[in-house]
Amino acid sequence: MKPSKKLQVFLPLILSLVLTLGMFLGFKLRDSYKLPHRGVQLFVGHPGTIDQILMLIHNKYVDSVNDSLLRNAAIDAILHHLDPHSVYIPPQDVAEVNEELSSEFGGIGVEYMLWHDSLIVLHVIPGTPAAKAGLQPGDVLLSANEAPLSGHSLTADQIRNLLRGPVGTSLTLQVKRSRQVRPFQLTLKRDEIPNSSIDAAVMLNPETGYIRLNVFGSDTYQEWKKAVTGLKQQGMRQLILDLRDNPGGYMDAALRIADECIPGRKLLLYTQGVHYPREDYYSSDNGIFENGKLAVLVNENSASASEILAGILQDWDRAVIIGRPTFGKGLVQEQYDLSNGGAIRLTVARYYLPSGRCIQKPYTQDPDFFAYNDTLSSYPATDESGLDSIHFRDTTPYYTRIRKRVVYAESGITPDILVPLDSAAIHSFIAHSWALGLFQYFALQYYLTHPSIQQKFRTWKDFASGFSWQSGDLAEFLSFCKQQGLHPPIRLSTDEQAYILTRLKAELARIVWGSEGYYAVRVFNSDRTVEKGLAWMQQNPK
């Protein structure tokens, strides 16, 4: 099977959100901007104009119509005229949406990828039903309870629904293992699978900790606090908090983490809307990390609760913000139940940071786009340009609360230290390779043909420092890409070659050690944004 020639190439950072790689740890959120569900019930009263029109269509229209489809389209059309974040959730999607930010779910405990029309295990989470049953990386899952798991017509949601289910229920898998002629059958009982908010919590050096948060879920605050406590026990005195590609989640989780970092009783945030009276949120005393140096990493995919946390820490001059301008979402949603079993997630307020600014980007002219995709074009992407290179729509100055530095509204969170995109990351060939899953599949095949890796390197730390690709491995990867119909360029720069090998190494670490191994290897092998954080800490001893 050849890769599609019609593939649209975007930045790898964006592509990572739509890869066919799925995780039973929990799928990455599409639009996770919600507050805790308040359980308000909305009941339909007398039919209005819209209901009358739909009824007339149902009773009088020349052809038969799908009533549900028409009703959903009418609702979407109404919400389209409000803002990009007010959405209708059909009844069949409510459970999935509510599960997105939960701390656990019923499953078997594997991460997988779709390769052509095959579902292949990438990583088996230790201690889960999959691990206890003996599933291994490279196993091809053919069917689940006799329902096929292969074929181009299956979507990621359909596959997930076949494999997930209530805790304690049975799942019979048909499995094909490499180098075994016949498939075999395994029966597992689904169990609670942790849906961790933390991808990695590691020490970068004897005094610097690193925590990567992937979402702000129901247990994020407790997980973060536990991670900080563990790193402090290892000697951590300063912290790099990575919020890159974190789409947000529960506002409360972001506020509670900010509270742990801000000393004394200070205003963290306030929310306000026409029908939503102003509500202030304050910090309390005795936070777990009020004094150590703190760097927060962000990019154009850091949104919502990520921006709340980064903005609070910036406005109180508590942390240095490093990376690229964030997404720019300053609206608050609440979710309301509807009588048909669906729900509406409605924008009810704006939030305002301690400086008084709201970071929401304009959306009135074109709610579908509302200039969110211009973040990357707002300053030169691949040089070291400073703040002067960024175009601000609203140039009204706001001031941080301690040092009185100028910050702006309507532009997301602008980092204190800008780090441009790695030119290698946006190379067309590399972007295509990543989008098509070639990095993941090549790493998996390498693992299957080098089974001694796990014995030679007992931990990801040993692997990060001790593993190196051989001279012919890059050429082998490029040849593999060519076999898949993706032709490499005649020449790759030294930086581009290094980038490819680092990403392949990270994918190899993911297979053995999961997300912690993947992100730790990336951090320990030339992450320029992390390097900026370490440099800032060294240059600012106090």
C-alpha cells in the first residue's frame, strides 16, 4: 500500500494530534475545554419556530428525510453564530466526551498503531490485563469478540469501542504474532486502566526536575503534587513544567497547581459574563513549590487551562515562560444535559488573568477560523527573533504584578523567551514520514529484530545515555520510506539527520518504557526549548 499523494502536510506538532497511533491510556483530546459538569437539566417546552419547521419538513417534504440529522444541523447552525467553543454533543457521544478527562477507564492496557489495515500493539502497560495475558509489542490484533479489527473502513473510535468496556467484562482477542504461522486466541478481563495526565516526571540534573503534563483532567492536581513531591525527594530545587501540546481541560486543576506555586493570598483569576457574575479565585498559603525556580514551556497547541496556568505564573512573575505563543482561548464553558440525552457545552464567561487581561483571540468575523492558525506566522518561525517580531492585535499594555513588565491581551500567552520551530521538524519529508507512521513502524520492526535491547538497557535512563544508532541505520530508514512510496530528498542536513535519529530513538523508547521513555529520550537528546530553560536557570541563580 502506497501513502496517499493527496496528503496535506502540516507541522509535525499538529500532525501528532491526528496520527493513527492510538493509546488505551486515553485518546488525545480534540477540544477539551470544559469545567466540571454541573448537571443542569434543560427541558424542551412548547415548540418554537425551529421545531415547527422541522415538523413541517417531516410531514410535508417531497422526500423522506433523516430527522435527527436535520435537528443536529439546525443546532450546529445556531451555535455557529456564537463562538467556536459552544458545541452540541449528540447523545451517542456524551459518554465518550465525559470520559476524556477521567482518571481511568475500563480497558486492557495497550498502546497501538494502525499500519495500513492492521492493528499492531506498540506498548503493553505493565500490570494490566494485556501484560498479564502475555501480549507483546508487534502483536497484530485481528478481532475482538469476533468483531474484525482490521480493514480500512474501521475508524479509531470504532476500534476503541471494541476494545474498551465495563470493568470485569471479558474480551476475546484473535492475535497474530510475528514468526508464528497460526493466530492464537486470548481471553482477558477488562480492568481499570489509569489515564495519567503526566507523560514524564524525571530529573534532568541533580537539582532540576522536569514534568510534562498532557491534559488537565480530574486527577491532574493530585498527580502533579505527587510528582513534585517525588522529585523533591530526589533533590529537585528547580522545575521545568512542560505544557507544550496540552489542549487544556478542567480550570480547577490549573488553579490548584498555580496555588501550589504562588506564595501568600493573591488573586489568581476571575471569571465574568453577562449572565455570570464575577467570581474571584485566590491562592492560599503553604504551597508545595512556592520558592524554587520555575520555567514553563508552551507552544501554539497549549490552550485553555494550560494558558491559565502559564498566564497566572507569568502575571505574578513567578515563572519564566519559554517557547512559542499559545493558542489564545480565554473563554469558560459549562456543560448542560438535554432531555434527549445529549448535552450542550456553552460559553458562559471569559476569564481574566491577575493583570486584568483576557487572552481570547478575536473570532467574530469568522468563527471557524478566528485567526487561530496565524500563531506560527506571527513571527519568523525558524530564527531567534524577539518580541518585536510578533504582531499584537490589541496593543493595550497590561502589567505583571511584581516587576511591572508589559504583557498583552487577545494574543494568547506570549513567552518571555521565544524559541522558534526547529527547521528540521517542518521539513516536508520528515513531516510526511511522521504523519504516515513510518517512524513508529520502523522503530517497532527494529525492536522486533533486536530483542536484546530490553535486557541490555534496564531503564530508559540507561537507554537514553547508552544507545546509539549505527552508521547504516539512517540509510535503512530512508530506504524503508522509499519502499512505502515516500521518496527521501537527495540530501538531508546534519540537523535533519540528527532530528530523524532522535525521533526514531524516542519511538524505540516508547515501545519499551511507554510515554515516560518517549518524552525523556526526547528531552535528553537535544530539545532546544528545554535547553533554553536550563540555560535561563543557570543564568539566573536567584
